[in-house]
Amino acid sequence: MLWLAASRGWRDQINLFLPIYPYDPALGRTGVIVLFKELDLDPRLLKAISKLGLTKPTEIQKKAIPTVLSGADLMASAQTGTGKTAAFVLPTLQHLFRRSKKVGLGPRALVLTPTRELAIQIDKNIRQFNRFSKITTGLIVGGMSYSPQLKMLRNRVDFLVATPGRLMDHMERGKVDFSRLEIFVLDEADRMLDMGFIDAVKDIASVMPRNRQTLLFSATLEGSVLNIAKELLRKPQRISLATNHDPHRSIRQHMHQADSKAHKHKLLAHHLDNNQLTKALIFTSTKRGADQLAKTLRLKDHKTASLHGDMSQNKRRQTVENLRKGRVEMLVATDVAARGLDIKGITHVINFDLPTVAEDYIHRIGRTGRAGAAGCAISLVGSSDWQKLAQIEKLTGRKIDREVIEGLEPTGSEPNIKQRAKPRPKAKRSFTKSLKGTKSPKSKRRRRRSSEPQKTKQIRVRKAA
């Protein structure tokens, strides 16, 4: 570890996206890390880890922690439920134990994540690992009062977790100082880009010190994620422990064809009466649909609650806690809960409605079968869902098992779906450049004369759900 940290010349010669393996200088070879104490972590962190009942690091932790401690930039992918958060929280806390050379109140480390739920979960993990040290932490998310956040920013904060929308609100008011920033973590980068935060991420990164260490974690390391990595990271190490095409081996996935919404309700009722279902997440496509389905299930004596973005933050937190403690047996949720929701013992994920974005299917079913436990993912496919199913199967590289329940057979047959051609990408516009005054290419057609003033398009930053 000391050799890695001291050898800046070594770091400069790393090939872009070179895989990293833990190196043990005492052994003079690539070491096989078995226990947390072998990761050269501070005793305060090891004590906190022990209190949480953890002894053996996961695969992503074994590979990522030594890399982050070495000071190298990192881009990593791993399945949900593999301990990814601790893989960047532990080495970041260790770095923050060293006194900062710069004077100020701004954060020394920032974790940027797409949703409130995920930000709250990360903040909770940081506090758990930080219980025996005095690193100051903070949380900035939408849906909460500005006053406590402004009060927190007026004092020294070392480790900050934030969502892009609310963080930019504070930045525009001049309340955030990044002059001390040393580590920038971009978590769930693929989801961040899917939600339209790419310009916000670039704007936030543009005001940070250029010599910072940047860590990027994503479910996938391809396409637009690679593009943003090339812009924000400097000669990063790469760890790929999961891709979209890796099946969730511990999750049994199957689907039922449904003729109508009423047919879906009958199929759902069949599974809810199954004794093997003890704790479940049921996904719908709309907030209204989540409320209606939850109400229907409660009328049938199922302990059910809904979870979506129109609920207050306190209400959502209480709802999740009720599921965690067994007060309710199932949540009917929109995709706001697909990431960042970490509850042990979820046996089933049921897609009452298939997601519009194929990647969301992966994140939905990842709520079950976590950390190697067995899980079950069931999808109810209506007549308008076949194209969505085809996109999911193309993304995952596997055909989801078709199953028929006796007495609930569909009347129709499966249609032959052709893959839609991808639309041509639109020209990208710069977030910071004004659109007014830009000259359009010359055209042979005569321009229309109008007395009306030309309207200028405004680019808005989408705030976190």
C-alpha cells in the first residue's frame, strides 16, 4: 500500500481503464485479501466494521479499497447488494483522517447520487462507519427544508452527500465552497445520466479543484458512462465485476402473459397467497397506480403500503421503516424505490407494470436476491408490454421464462416482436452556452418573416426525485 501511494510515476504510467488487483508489498506479490484487517484500514474503521458484524470484505471492496487508498482515480461496476457503498466510504473516511492542508469550511469529499433515497442510505452508511471518529458529515437533498442545510453549510463539513438538483440550488446562491475538495464520488452514474443530470454533473465538477481524486461507480461501464468518465477522470483504474449481460444467478426470473388488467390482478393474487412470499416489492408505472393497487390489496387484508415521489420525505422514510420492521409485508412502488432501497429479506419483486427503460428492470429485481440470497422476480406482461419485454431481454441477454398458471391461462398467443431501430441521436447542446444568438446553417429556403419575437429555449436542470 505504501509503495502504491508514494509512486506517482507509477500512477502516471497506468493505461486507461487498466484492471487493478490488490498488491501486498510485504509478500511481494498479488495478495489474496480475506479479512477487513488485511486492507490496511484505520483501527477506528475496523472497530466500526466489527460492531456492524462484518468480517470479510466483498469482491468489490477487496478490489476498490486498495485502489482508492492508493490515490488513483477509479471507475467500477458491480451488481447491487455487493457492498459497493462501503467500497468508497471506508477509504474516503481513511483519507479524511489526515488533516487538510487548506483552510475553509467546504467539504473535502462529495458523493453525488441521483435520488434522495440513495443519498439518505449512503449518509446512514457513512455515519455507521464514522461512529468512532470525528469526521463531520452532511446531507443535501430535495424534498427537505433549506434552513437546516444552509445552517450545515455555514459550518465545517468534511464528508457531504448530495443530489444534483438541490446541490446546484445552493451553489447558485453561493453557499457551497469546493476549494478544499479532495475526493469526488459519482455514484450510480448510469442512472444519473438516464435522469438527465449530465449537464448538472459537468457543471458541479467544473468548479472543483482539478487535482482531486474522482471515483465513478455504475451498474454498467459503457456508452455515455464511458464518455463522462473520460471527461471527469484522469487515467482511472477499472474494476468490472458485473455487466448488464450478467444474469442475477440467485434470482429466479419468470413472466406471465396477461390478457387485461383484471387478469393481472388475478395473477398477482395467486402469488400473494403463496406462503413463500414473506416480503415483497410490487412495481407500477405511475404514482396513482401505486396508490390504487396498494388500496386494493389492503381491502383484501394484505399489509400493504405505497411508496412514490409525491409522498413527503418523512412519510417515505416511515413507510420503508415499516417494511423493514415487518409492520407491512409489501410495498407498491414506482421506480423511485428501484435504487437506494436496501432492505434485507425481500423474497419477491413483482413487476405489475414493466418499466419503460429496460435498465430499470435490472435495478428493480436487484432489490431481491441480495448478497447471494435467493430471490424471485415475476413480471406480468400485458398486450402493450411486449416491446418493453423484448428490450429487457435484449439488454440482459437472456429470454425470461414463460410460465402459465393452471386456471389463469391467457387467451391469446405471444406476438412476434421486431426490435425497433434506434432513433438518430440529437445534436448535443452545451449547458453553459446561451442558445440565443447562435447562427443556424445557411439554407436555400427563404426564411419566414414574422413580427413575433423569437423564443429562446431554456435548459432546465432536473431536480432529484
